[in-house]
Amino acid sequence: MSLRQDEIDHQIKILRRGTEQITPFDEFVKKITKSIEQNKPLRIKLGLDPSAPDIHIGHTVVLEKLRQFQSFGHIITIVIGTFTGQIGDPTGKSETRKQLTEEQVMQNALTYQKQIFKILDPDKTEVHYNGTWLATLTFSDVVRLASTFTVARMLERDDFKKRFTENAPISIHEFFYPLMQGYDSVALASDVELGGTDQTFNLLAGRTLQKEYGQEQQIAITMPILEGLDGKQKMSKSLGNYIGVSESASEIYGKAMSIPDELMLKYYELVSGVDEDEFTVIKSGLEDGTKHPRDAKMRLAYLLTTRFQGEEAAQTAQEEFIRVFQKHALPEDIPAYDVANEAIGIVALLVTAKLAPSNSEARRLIAGGGVRIDGEVIHDDQWQVLPQDGQVVQVGKRRFIQLRVQ
């Protein structure tokens, strides 16, 4: 086997690892082969609509795959949806999304760029705003774009089909979202586009439009959806089951230690950044019992924290975790919370100190035995706290405050 064929096989093996589907796979192999034979990198596209200011590690599944493409010398093109973001991706939505202002989108876009470069090399990444080409299309251009898809095909999408069946509103502009995302691929002449499995329709729209505009069609690569810390639902800030890439090192490490054991290998494969050899060793160790799940999880927590906050911060977070949770000591940097020198109800204290988002959640935490004062579990949600300097209030495993009487 030639060295060139070895390189082709190696790239394909690494790049297909952890993917959900590569469509069509035979064309993907041809593109990789041609790229290596002609020493010409592929253009790999990812579209991001900055509909919220922060991203979590569920979003980094595709970024990790982009990093692998980047390591082989391919060109990464990030498309920030400054135009499409004002509409909002209707994928998975049961109702029309609220449209964002251009100012909101641009603010979020700048934050996104800082966060994605925790994984990607900024010097080897192109960043484009799709308003650059979409905002200049004439109405005639838009009509041509719309003529490439039928209403029947649009209604093949599960979210549109569901809303149509239930007589829920579907705005015409929502049909344009996959067309605009597909046109991004035309504007950049992309060879490959990545997205989650929920983006399959939009990725294939790019293939359709590239053919219409006389271009070689891109390959659509879908990545699995990462379940959140609850082990059940897609990672989401609204569900509270997420690890944010901009959270503190101690928060990232602590949250990672709560990942369900059965999801550990999926996190390792999709977002940890470990190479194939280490992944194989960890997988084998967990399967044959030579690797303790706690040790594997600590390694995972360390890797994730290092990736987003640096190795020094990860080391500190790990030492703190061992001290607090394995040796049952208190954290060294408990934030002080000022209180008046008078009795206060435990529910009110938890809410005002932002240890619980609401009275009902505070009561739920108390009922579950998740609230302690100086190490003593509080079971009564009517408990009146008589504040004393230095009292430590703990909620769950990671949230602490130390009372400071005024």
C-alpha cells in the first residue's frame, strides 16, 4: 500500500469516527482522495446562528470534528448567520421564533467567535458573515432561489409537517431559512458541511442549490446530538442540563463529574479531544473493569476543564474537587453574602442569595435534603435562620455562601 493511500485511509478513519451519517459516503471518499492527490485542501463549512450569547459543550461536538479536519490541513469556514440569525432557525420549533435585531445578532456573533476559538485555531479559520451576500440579493434572485424547492418538499421536514398537521402557524419567511443556509454553501463553494442530526434537511438543501448553480455538490456530515447532564434530553441551557464553555473551571469540573456513567464514552468520543489510542484504552478499561468509572470521569472532567479554561485552572479545580467532595472539606474561596442581623426564612435566604431561582425550587431542594447550614441538613422549609458571622450555607454539592452579618 502506498504512503498516499495510507494517508487517505487515515483521514477517512479519523474523520468518520463519531459521525452519525456522511451523505453520500462514496463522494466523501472521492473528495478526500482528490484533495490528497492534488494537495488541495477541502473547504469545510459550519453555519452558526448567534441566537443566544453563549454556547455549551453540546455545541462543540461539531467544532471538535472541524478541529480534526483542520489538523489535516483543510480550510474551516465558519458562517456566522448575521442575516439568517435575524429570522432564527425553525428546526425543532413548534412555533415561529422571535426575530432578533441586527444589533443583538452582532453582539452574540462576537461572543461566539471568542468561544469557538477555544477549540479551533483562529489563524487557520475563515469567519464569514452571511449578510455579506444574502443582503445583496435582488428580489429576482430570491424568486430564483425559491423556485428550487416545492412547498411539498418543505413540508417533508418534521417540524413543518407537525405544525401543518396541527394547524399551527408557519410563516412564509421560515421556508426561506434552509434556502438561505443552502445559498451560503453556494457563496463559499463549500466541499463539506457539518451539523447536528437535526440539521439534515438544511445541509442537503446546500447540495440541491449547489447543483442548481452549477457547482460540485457538498458532502453533508451530521453529528450526534449530545445528551445533557440529566442523561435523557438534548443539552440545553433552558433545561439546565448543560456545561457552558465560558463557565468557571470549578463549575465545569464539578458538572462534568455529574455526567451519567453510561454517557461517559460518548462525551469522551465527541467532545474530550482525546486521540484514538487513549479513547481505546479508556473504553477497554471501563468494559473489562480495570478502569474505575470514577477515575475515568475525573480524567474526562480534567480534559474538558483544560480545553475551556486551561490546564492550570483545571488542576486547581481538580484539587478543589478532591478536597471538597472526596475529603469532605469546605472550599477555600466561599463567597461572602451580607445579611441583616435578624431572622430570615430559609426559602427567602436561598432565593435572595441566588442559590435557588425561585421559592418553589428552594422548597424542592430542601425537601430533597440538598440544603445544609454548617453541615447540618435542613428539612423544614419554614426554618428561620438566625444569621451568625461565618455560617456556611450549602446547596447541592457545589454552591456555597458564607454569611456576613451587617
